Amino acid sequence: MNRVARPLLLYVGLVLLIVAVALLNGAPYASRMLVEAGAYALIVLGLNIQWGYGGLFNFGIMGFMMVGGAAVTFMSYPLNDNFWHSDGPILLGHAIVAAAIGAAIILGAREVHRIGIRGGWRTALITLAWLVGYIIFRSQMDPAVAYVLANGGWVGGLGLPVVWGWAFGGLAAGAIAYVIGRICLGLRSDYLAIATIGISEIIRQLIKNSQWLTRGTLTVSPIKWPTPLPQDYQAMGVDLQSSLLYARGGYFIVVAVIVAVVMFLLARAYHGPWGRMMRAIRDNYIAAGSMGKNVTARQLEIFVLGSVLIGVGGAVLVSFTQIFDPNSYQTINHTFFIWVMIIVGGAGNNWGALFGAIFIYVVWLLSEPVAQALFTTISVWSTQLGWGAIPDIESRSLQMRVFVLGLVITAALRYAPRGLIPERAQTSR
Amino acid sequence: MDALIFFFNKVLVTGTVEGSVYALGAVGVTLIFGILRFAHFAHGDMMTMGAFIAFLLALGLAATGMTFPVPTGFVVLPLAMIITAVIALGLDRGFYAPLRRRGARPVALLIASIGVTLVIQGLIRLFFGVDTRSFFEHEPKGIIRIPTTAIGGSRDISFTQPQLLMIILTVVLCVALHLFLTRSRLGKAMRAMADNADLAQVSGINTAVVVRVTWIIAGALACCGGTMLALDVSLTPDLAFNIELSIFAAAIVGGLGQAYGAIAGGFLIGFAETLAVFDWSVLLKPLQGIIPFQINTGLSLVPTEYKLSVSFVILVIVLLARPTGIFKGASS
């Protein structure tokens, strides 16, 4: 099969699969699936920039998705008057000032080599500065947090449009990626993977335990949509099924437009000099460096760029499900899930990434009912044989999703190691 | 005095037990990295799997009605370790060996280990669900108390019987590992291969056997570590992920590829985590007269919720300051 026929065939198969799902489970179900798959496509495209273009092992996807979700919640949730009318903002202001003072002390300590303090003494001073800065920050932050929790519960949102929240989600994820990248990008493959997985875990704990900011495990809902909600259509007299379809369809169009624009821009970048440079760095960073490319700066660039997309994707997902629940984020269901998508789809190829995102999401959703049907059949047999029925079929079939995902990525690595739609080798004629 | 005993009970015992668990896990991670050159992300899941195997065996043994002076979990541990080692060999044959034969890069093996993580997690949850289980549903957890009136304390030094057994077991296993690596022919071959795989192969070392032995040791130790953690706390499928990051931190802090480094790193991470969430106000209370400010309770370095973060902060600092670990380790 040649370069065009194979992807085309795969996409035709995918469309048929989606149509089959729509026929079996109804159009509203399929439309929900497509919206979520579209959001995952954004995230996978972000990872594709990092891993496919740049060869960076980002295992911190969950963290960036959470940042996006928390950001859209913060931007678009209505204002919390209880908080704004209390002393909370002033106390939080004190905490910010304390953080700034702490940062100034640390930055000052880093510069002591200018006045002749070097080596071990400088390291000791920097360590001390970190400790002092931390204590100053905690001394202001702890009372502020306690006050906010007691009066008003949490900070609440800013009441801005959702699309701003998405943009802010991307921005916040990018800003955090910049800091992480500055610290960690010097690390090679396995080490970078472990460092990012750890950072994503820290981000999760921060967001989960910062009850004053994100409401933590109490969860925030409902988060607004950029398009009319099903309830809005129902108020106009549309019946339930159609209202779901219209509302989700509207949301899907917004997501699809974003994905299309991102795909177009990425294709331009990939085929341009920038993309060639990135591939050169990925394939041989030593050679690229000796040709005068600033490897560290370029890697930071793609790390931030990819994380922006992951943040936006995370924000789109959260505002679609309308609830931000830090407890629902798990490395397996987020980071590893996205990695399966890109490996199966094809790293380095945007069409492969898009295919992987949609295909794996469909497989993920379908493996539950299929497993349930399978278990029910086996259960009937085992009952007839006198061994008794399988207990808790429903909860067990839910767990089969993870298992199926593991088998899919294993099969992909074995039989299609470069993905179903692999990156095309660029050859000059 | 009482404050010191409290410190002993809270920090020394907990830190040693956690350190033992991390050390046993980190040894496996570091051996696999040394021999096969990839970070085995499914190691935490292998530990959980081992714990569940031990749990099943313990249930079976309890059903026979036999009683033992030590907790059933320890009685079945050797058998569970053997079973887990065999499964680890099977995992290698089914998931990693085909990729190695094709000459895949270590990166592909790392991604394959994600697949293994998903498969193991899926199977554990399929058979056991997501509930929390305990080894001590049918038998009491023995508590050892040592009165301290002789040295002027009113509080007892106390720890559980499993905790004591765990610490002894870890010491035994570490000594055995040391003897294996330094005295036996196979152990020396392992160290040679970790240093330079190609050189080891041309000097006549059977690398296939070394790989197999690596998986056996890693699997057996993983089972032991996982079971110990389950005996000390409780058994859930999430166990894997909560320790995964700490054992990787331990392995890296000790220097990837360095077995002794991993043991040291394990205890370092275990104690660091325990010390960071320890409530220092108890120790400082007696010094209230000297210290100018009022001491409140809850004076810990980091809140308990952020316990996991401690290992990462250490990890990141070590990676930045000394990327090869405290002991000089391999780089990928």
C-alpha cells in the first residue's frame, strides 16, 4: 500500500466505525464521543510536537491537562461574592508579596558570587535562602488559606467567557512548561520521563489540596459551554434527544475548527525550515548543535508549544463535561492513555496522531460494553456448567478498558512499531 | 525522653519500613536498567501483583485452618516470590524479548513497559476490583511493646510484629544480594554486563542467562517489597502508583544501575519522606523555654498530603546537581 492509500483506507474504516457506533448507541452518544475525541486529538497533537517532532519524553501530560482544566474553571466560573467582600483578597495579596520577597531573597542569594562569595558557601547561602523564602511564604500563606476556607469557602471564578478560559488554560500550561523545561530539559529520555511524571504528580497534589483556589475534592460544577447547552434548546421546546444532538453538535463544530486550524498550522511548521530543524535536533542533537542550532532553546520552544496544546485540550474536556474533579485524574487514564494514542497512531505524523486519538478513544469506550457482553455470555455458560455466574460483571467490564489498552499498545509496538500512519521519511529529489 | 521515644516510634520505625520497601523495589529497577538499559515503569505494578499473589496464597492457607507464630503473609512469601519471578520471566518473554530481538531502541522498551503496566493493572482490577484489602482480616496484628521506665520514659517503644520481621527480612535479602553479586559467577557476570554489555558478550558471558536472572531477582524482590508494604498498610491496586515514583527516585538518587546505591537511595527516600511530614512540634516542645516564639502543633516541613512530592523534590535536586546519582550510575 502506498503513502496515500493506507491512511485513506484507515480513515474510511474509522468513519465506518463511528457510523456503526452512532447507529448502535444513537447519535447523541456518538456526538459526545466525537467531541471528547476532538479534545483528545488536541492533546495528542501537542504530544506529537514534543515527542514526534522533538523526541522529548513528556510523561507529565496529566499535569498539564489538570492545569488547563483548573484554568478554565477559574476563568469562567461565576464570581464568588462572599470571597471578594471579605478580607480574603487582601490576605492573599500579602501572600503574593511574601512570595515575591522570598523570590527576591533567592535571586539575591544566587548573585552573591558578584561580591566574592563562591563555591560551597554560595550553594549553602542559596539553600538557606530557599528555606527562609519558604518560611516567609508559608507564614503569610497559611493564615490566608485558613481565612479563605473559613470565609467564602474558595476564591471562585472570574466569570469570563469560556473561550478565554481555554486560552488561559493553554497559557498557564505553557508557563508551567517553561519553568519545568528550564529545569528538566537537560535530562535525556528515561530521566526526563521520570522527572515529568513526578512533576505531574506534584501538580495534581497541589491542585487537589489547594482547596481555597480550586475547591479541591469538593469539585466545581457546572462550567459553562461556549455554545448553547442542551437545556437551552430544551427551553426552546426541542425534545431531549435532538437537544443533546444540537448542543453537542455545536460544541463539536467549535472543537473541530480548533483542531483543523492547529493541524493546518502544524503542517506548515512541519514542512517549513522550523520543522526540518526540529527533526534534525531529534535525530541527532549533537550534529544539529554543531551546525549552530541552539538545541536547548529549541527544545524548550517545542516543550512549551506542545504543552499549550495539551492545556487547551484539557480545558476543552473539562468545560465539556462541566465538572472539574481533581480526583478523576489518574496517570493511567490520562498520561498513559495519550501515549497509547500517539504510539498507535504514528508519532511524527499529524494525521497519524489524529487517527490515533479518535481510534483509541472509540476503542476505549467500546471495550466496556464488549467486555460486558463477553462476560455475560461466559457467565451464562458457567452457570449452565454449574460453576456459578461471574459476580459484579458491570464493574469488572469497566476495568477491562485498561487491559485492552495495554494489549493494543503491545500489539502496536510489535507489529506496527512506527504507528499505523507512520512518519514519512523526507527525501529530496 | 518521651519526645525521643515518640520520635523513635514515628520516624525511625516508619522510615526503616518504608525505606526497606523502596530499597527492594529500587534494586529491581536499577538492575533492569543496568542490564537492559530502560526504565521499567511497570515495576510498581509488579510489586502490587506480587502482593496480590501473596494475598491469594495467604487466603488459601488460612482456609486450611493452620496457624503459625508469624503472620500468614510471611509464611507464603517464599512461594509468592517464586511465582512472581516466573511471571516476571513470562512478561519479559511476552512483551520485551520480541522487541529486543528486533533490535528496538531502549525507548521502545520503556513504552512497552507502559503496556505491561496497563495489562497488569487491568488484570488486578478485573480479578480483585478496586477495594482495599488487608492481610489481617482473619488474624490479629501483633504489637511489640518495650517498656522504657528503665531509661526514664513513660511511653512504650512500640512497633508491630510484621514491621520487625520486614526489617530483618530486608537485611537478610540485602546481604544475600551482596553475596550473590560479589561471590557468585553469575553475579559477577551481571555486574560485568551492567558495565559494558558488548564487552561482556565477547568475553563469553551468556547474556541471555544474565537477562533471565535479572528478571528473576527483580521479580522476587518486587514481590517481597510489595507484600511487605501491603502487610504494613493495606492492599489496593493503587499501591503500585503510590510507590512507583518513590522507587524510581530511590533508584536514581542511588545512581541507576548501582544495586548498593538503590538500597541506600531507598532508605534515604524513606527517611526523607517520613521526616518531612513529621510533626516537629513534639520534639521542640521541651525546648519552649529557649526558643523565642510560640510552638504550635502541626509544625511539619510539608503537609502530609504532599508526602509524595518529597521524593520528587529530592529526585529533581539530585538530577540537577549530580545526574548520575550519589553513587556513580549509568546514563542512558
